[in-house]
Amino acid sequence: VQLVESGGGSVQPGGSLRLSCAVSGFTYERYAMGWFRQSPGKEREGIAAIDDDGSSSYGDSMRGRSTISKDGTKNILYLQLRYLKPEDTAMYYCAAEPGLWVDSVRPRLLASEYNYWGQGTQVTVS
């Protein structure tokens, strides 16, 4: 299994970015995928998750300013970020785990729920 993020970069406050995560070798029918971020000295934080059915959930930090989506044909996970703030500066990671689903009781926004991770893409807002 390989997850490769891209799309990070430097952006001014109020700007937008679209992050991508190319997934290969992950051939499960039931799964959840998520986006997380981590800045120095802080724990990894869940931003959004989506399952194979398209059910999604969002963490408090970027709810209303982010949208998670996936292209099943291309095996790519996306995260659209809007109205970015300096405090959004962090390394952003995608993650995947088979056998999970997303609902209101199980939003799948805990890093400990995932075993497959990408290497991260840096987002800097200044």
C-alpha cells in the first residue's frame, strides 16, 4: 500500500489549496480514508474522513473551510482547503484503513484508527 500526498505549498491568508493523495495497492471494498495535520509540538489532528460509500465527517478545526472527496476511478483522495489562516500551517497527511465506515457515531478522525499513511505535504499560510 502506498499513499502519496501532493498539492501543499505556501499561500496567503484567505487563500485556497487542493491537496491530493494518490493511493495504490489498496484494494478493499470497505474502507475509510482521512486527512490529518500536525504542526510542531502538537498531536496529529483529524480534519476530515470519508468512506467507500461517500459518507464523510469533519473535525472542528476546519469544518466549513474544507471539503473531502475521492475519485474512485483514479484512486485519488482530495482535500479542498479554503479561507486559510496562519494557524492552519502544518504538515498534512492522508491515511487509509480497511474495514471502517464513517457515521455520526464513528467519525474516524483519530490517527490511531489508521495504519496506512502518506509522507505528508507541507502547507504554510503567511
